[in-house]
Amino acid sequence: KRPTTSDLIQNHLPPKVEEEILMETMRTIVKPNTTIFSHLMEKLFSLEPDEHLFHTYNVPEERTKSTLFEVTLRTLVIKKIVKVFKRHGAIPLDPPLFIPKTSLRNVNSVTVMDDTGLLLQLPYDLTLPFAFYIAHLKIKNLRRYSIAKVYRKNPVGGQPREIYECDFDIVCPIEHKFVHVAEVLKVTSQFLNEFTAELGSYLLRLNNHKILDGILQMYNMSKKDRETTRTIIAQNLKINSSSNIRKTKILLSNTGIPEKAVDLLINLFNSNGHLSETLDRLERQNLNNNMIRDGIEELRQIEKYAKAFGILEKIQLDLSLVHNYEYYEDLVFQAVLLKSGNIDDIVAVGGCYGSLVRKFVVGKNEEHNFITAIGVNVALDKIVALILRNPQKLSTTDVFLYSIGPNMLKDRIRLASYLWSLNIKVEYMYEEGSSLEKIINHCKLFGVTWLVIMRHRTYKNGSIRIKNIETKAETTISTKELSQFILQQKLLHTEKGETGKKMDVTALTVDVNVLDNIPVKNKSKIIYDCKLRLSPALKILNSQSVIKVLMVDIPFDIVKEIGYRYNDNLKNNFYEEPKFQKYRDKIIVLLENLQKCFKQFPLIFLYSFKDNDYVLVSKLSRCCLL
């Protein structure tokens, strides 16, 4: 009996023939080269927007929670990191936003479809799009950095989650691979050194995936068992601890992996330590496998170059480090912060991803078999969040100008403009009548070092009060002494921080004009000593233009007084005074040169090579600053 319509509706199992028709229809619709597929795409992309769904695509919650200080702090962190990247010759380069959807298993990646039905993905990280970019443009040599957002799928729908990340990458011939791995480790060490006060100490965990692959190969494990082993290790040993190792051993034993293989792996995981010492222990194991021997030899190459870069003591060989096999073909590393001797946070990951680049090569391009790429991915948002735990540690402003009295906005602007010209970071009160308590709280929140209080009557008489926010110490000084006071305090702090560090003074952009006859054999040494003495002050000023130095054979106490008494009209002939007579002619030459140089330079150093000391004179104030 043929079923009625009512029978079909009540039947929970549709007839097989109708199911086959539905499936065939689906197969036809999803074929990209058919007319019906194009028609389907056209209909989908011509749908009228539903205004009721607009609220699900509001600004992401994490962005609305960002405070002004967090944004300012991120900018400051980026500036410090980029300074390191540029030091290594990297240029800013961002690949296109979208790439075609790949087969790589990033579970939380954000996938979209264009109006032709092509599946695209937003960057899950900054490495994958760059690998795609390298392959398609056939790049063979490049140093780049990128600071951009990456995206994660939002489990509740709406806007994807946004995370800021930062990458440094080197593309190079494969024969230069190991020296560049060591250099990327050096770059990682350098930018973390910029935040030692805020983040504390750190170490670099290094591994070579070839060692694990060699062990799995020794025991003839199937492809499925090898993948299972890697997954268990990667998921459970992100942090190497005794409890995690015990848990990993149990999980590996329950998967049917040979017991001898499990015991060997656990033994190796427990032997992590300094790179050189751990390699020595590993070699004594006499593991009979070519892949393991290759892995050890590659790590020896890294050891050699890391020692040359001066970072060997920071590197720990961690054979339990298994990270992103689909990206990193062999060498992989992590930067981890240490708190009270325990691993606290992973703030950077990286490694060699030449095999990832080769996955995107179009056609038979043998050249890319001889190219590799090495990079480090910095968790920028994590670093900012860690610093935010104690925001006062990272000051974003040196001075805040606060006034008491009517109509003093122009006075605050003029003083701020002068301090800005000396590269002193300044904020000023924009509106009248703010309470002192409110301003002090603002300074504490934003890490301001000094609060300058300008009282109407005393300021007109040339006097201001300056308060150290941290120590609460206060002092009254003249307005002309303000820049001198701040720069001296910054200089003392910088010199203290640079104690014991070697500085490349030959790279300083300084125009030295020697106004006295110096024997040729001594001239280069005297100029070198001059740059060495000036280097902390130059680091503070951070001038984008060349700074002028006038070098004279005059005692420093005389040079200092010249700096304080200099006036560009030269009508005040103080050099005629008896105490200056011995150096009268030299002083006249110095003053004439000062007048000429101020037409080009806003700041001039007067340097006494007799006493290896200096003063700094400003064009704006015509007074000595340091």
C-alpha cells in the first residue's frame, strides 16, 4: 500500500528515495563550477541585513575594557620591542589580511566566505600568513617584523576575539639556518632584557623535534601512535614539572606505546637543564639513530653561535618541549618567565618553519627547498597584562605641570613646549581648578615621576615647586633650573643602569668640532672618550637630529661657568674678568662658535677634554642645563 501524506509526516524515518534525492541535491549545490552554486552564492550575499542581529557585532568586550593607561602602556611596550627589531635590520611588513583556508588544524581559527564561495581565514597568528606570503612571492632573503591583531573564534558568536601579537622573522638560505636561529634567540633575549624590572628573570627553552621523532622511529611506532605521543606530550608538558611528567607517563602507558619507549622518553624529560650539559648527557646515552644524531649535531651548532652571541647561559635544553609540529619542522623554542624559581608564563614562542613555507609553494619550485624561515612570536597582550599588575614600574611620563592661580594655561603650554624640546615626557593640566589630590592620583596611576606645582605669584617671580611622586620629597627651585634638575636626575638613573655595560659609542650620531690643536695621534682617542662620556646623556635626549659638540682645552669649571653665563648677543664680555684671562682667546673662539652653531642646532655640548666632562647648553633658554 502506498503511504499517504499523513503517514509520511508521522514517519520519523523518511523514505530512502527521498533521502537520496536530498543528498544528491546537496552534492550538486556545493560544486563550485555549477550554475546553481553561483545562483546560491548570489542569493546568500543579497540577503537583506537583519538589524536585530547588529548588537551581536558590537565592539568586542575586551576592547571596551581597555583603559587609557593600557593603550598607552601597549604603545610604550611596542616601542621598546620594535627598537630591538630595528637594531637587527628588520623592516615592518604585514602580509594580506586573508589567506585561503588551509588544512592546518587551528580549532579556533575564524573562517569566512567571499561571494564566490571561496573559504578564507583571518590570521590565527602572524606566522602562517607570512609563510604564505614568502612562498607566493618567492622571497629568499628578508628580515621583517609585524605588530598586528590575530583572531580567535568567539564561542558565543559575533565579533571574533582580538589579540595583539608581534613577530620577528628572518628568511635566509638553509645553509645559514643555525646562525639565524641563534640570532632570533638573541633578539628574544634582548627585548626581554628591556623589561627585566617589570617581568623579572627568564629562560629560553630549546628543543629539536628530530630527537623525539628519532626515538619514535627506533621503536617502529605507527603513524597513529607517533601522532598520539606528540599530542599527549604537547598538551601535558607545556610546563615541565614532576607532576606533569608523572601524568604524561601514565597517559603514554595507557595508549599501547612500547614500555621501553615510554621509559626512555620520561628519562630524557627528567634530564633537562643547561644546553651544553644536557647535550653531553644525551650523547652519553649512545642512542643508535641517525635522526637523533642529526638533531644533536644541530643543537651543537646552536650552542656554538649562542655562545658567540653571549646568550648561552640563558638557554635550557628541554626535550619535553613539543610545540606546533605542523609549523616547526625541527628547532623550536619558548621564552618563559621565572618567579621564585618556578615557570610562571610563556611570553614568546618560535622556531624554524621552512617546511610550512614549502607547503604553499605553487608548482615545482626547487629553489624553496634551499630556503628556510625562522621567527619568534611575542605574546604582546600577555606582556602588557603582566606589567599592568604593577603599572607604576613602567613610567610613561616624566613630568606633570600643575598650576594654582587664574589664567595660567599659556604658562603651562610654554613650559611644556620647552621641556618637550629636550625630549622630556610632559603632560600638563588642560583645565583650571582641578584639585591637587586628583592630580596626584593621576600621576600615581600613570607612573609620572615628578609633579611641578606652579603657583601664580611665585611662578611670576621665577620660582616653582617640584614633588617626587614616589618618594613624596618636595623642593623649591627656579624655573630656569627645572630642565637641569630633571635631566640630571634622568642621567643619574641612566648611568646607574648602564654600569658594567659596554656601549657601542662609534655608532653615536655626534658632530664633534675640536676648537684646539690636538696631536693627530691623540685625536681619535680623545673623540672616542668624549662620545663615551656623552653616551648616557645622548640616550636620554634621543635626538632625531645630529647633536653638536664643541671640544675645548679649557678646565671644566671654566667651561661650566661659560655655559651658565653665555648670552648670544655677546655684549656681556665676562671673559675680560681676571679669572678668565688665561683662557680669554679660547673663550672668545668658543663663544663665536656657539653663536654660529645655534643657527643649526637646538642643543650644544661644551666638552672639556682636559677634564673629560661637559655641560649642555640649550638654544631656547640660552642657559646651561647639565
